[in-house]
Amino acid sequence: MATVTVASFIKIFLLISLFHLSFATRRLNEEVVQDPSQLLHYHNGPLLYGKISVNLIWYGQFKPSQKAIISDFITSLSSSSPVSETNQPSVATWWKTTEKYYHLSSKKASPRLSLSLGKQILDENYSLGKSLTSKHLVELASKGDQRNSINVVLTSADVAVEGFCMSRCGAHGSSSSAGHVKGKNYKFAYIWVGNSETQCPGQCAWPFHQPIYGPQSPPLIAPNNDVGLDGMIINLASLLAGTATNPFGNGYFQGPAEAPLEAASACPGVYGKGAYPGYAGNLLVDSTTGASYNAHGGNGRKYLLPALYDPSTSSCSTLV
């Protein structure tokens, strides 16, 4: 899983041997700006291609307005999303950086990755309780379609998850499907992101909350007026980029496979030009609300998205 690190880069112990999954976790409070000069290496594994549905599994209680923040972000990833030319930079423009990985890895023409919002599955009654293990996350992710899809498990603020707030804010990985295709098992990709609003916003919702560790600076105003959900967007965006470019643990990454740096996690704490530890960078500011953002989305949304490692320039690429 791809993780969000705290400033001190807490090391995590991944349960790969237990579940035989490829994990990349989004580490806590990735506010330390690293030197991205070392190229992310391609490990010759498959990337995600073609039309992929992003299925959302809502675990616990979410308001309709909170669900809309996430679903609008997913639909905004497509270049065909209704964002006017004047509303730039856009979420779709941010996502285009991931296409550069495909140009480098593909030796033959392959269908371009196209993400769309798929099914939304509700589990409002906490079918597995309010304290989840990594194995529970895979079980929940398995509720979504397991072909041509990414299943995203979203846990509400009152749900505790193994490692959450201690070593990670979210994670992505892959698991074997319960079904068979032509007599063979196949893998599906999944993501988990937790709402940190009441548990650890200083770790998993920075820069919208005062950080627990590292340089202290005033928190920014969240563009959707929801610290927990706007923090989830940052982590979800990072993990989506990691899933596209390293879905099964043998795509693009740097460092050990057990704790890889990926497309977004290679650029921790960077959201705009001029970023440094404790400072997210020079961002756009909404003149009405004072909220900070760097990308326009559908339905008039504004989002703050992490920098992505650009393999064509060997540097962290920001929208602003």
C-alpha cells in the first residue's frame, strides 16, 4: 500500500506475508519534501489499461454532501468531464501526468486508461464492526466488481482501522478474485481511505489541520468546507495515482516493494510551487471562502491535489 508519512517518516509493518497482497500505504502526514531526482523504476509488471470503473464502498455513516465530494472528484478525473476551459487547472489535467508512465512502459499500442464512476455500495450498519483489520478491508473491497475496476473502501470517522493514524491514512493493494475466468484466478485492485476528522486530522488531513509533528503553520481552509473529506481527497488522489502506475506491486516505484515510493508519495507535502516542510506551496485561494485549492472539478468543485512525479522530467509536477 502507498502511505502518507509523518515528518519523521514512521515506518510501518505491512502484513504482506499474512494476506499475500501487494500493499502500498499512504503514510501519515507526508509533509517532508523529499529529493525526487531518483527516477521511479519500472519493474516490468502490468499497469491498468482501458475502461476502468471506480466502485465506492461506503462503510459507516456519511452525509449525502460528503458522498458528493468524493463522487464528483472521481467523475472529474475524466478529460470528458464538464469543466470549462476557463476553470483551469483541472482535476483531469492533474490526472494526465499518470499517462506519461504508460508511454514509457508500453512497447505496443494499448487502450488508454479511462476511469469512470461505477457502483456505490452502502454498508451503513457496520457489518464487520467498528474496528477493522487489513483482512476486513479486502473483504469489503471484494463487494465491488472484480474485473475492470478499482474498488475503493471509504471508512467513516467513527471506524478504527488497523494502522490508521499510527502508520497510515489509507492504502492500496491487490487481491485474488473469488471467481474464476476461463478456469484461472485473477487479481483486482483496491484502495482504502479513512476519514481522519475526529481521530487524527493533524496527521491525515494536513494542510487543513494543524500538524502533529514538524514545522507549525496555520491550517488552510478546506475547499469543500469539510476537513475530513478534503483530507480524504488528498489521500484518495495519491492512492489512485499509485494504483494506476503500480497496481500489483511490480509497476513503477522506488525503494523496497514492501514500502514503495510511488507517483504521488515520491513528492510528499508538495501541492504548489515553492513548497517546503510545513508549507504546502503557492496555491489558489477562493476569493469568497478563503479556501486553498489547486484544481477545479465538476459541479463547481475545487480540490487540493498532491504533486505527482513526472517521469519525463524526473521532478515533482504541480498544477500551480
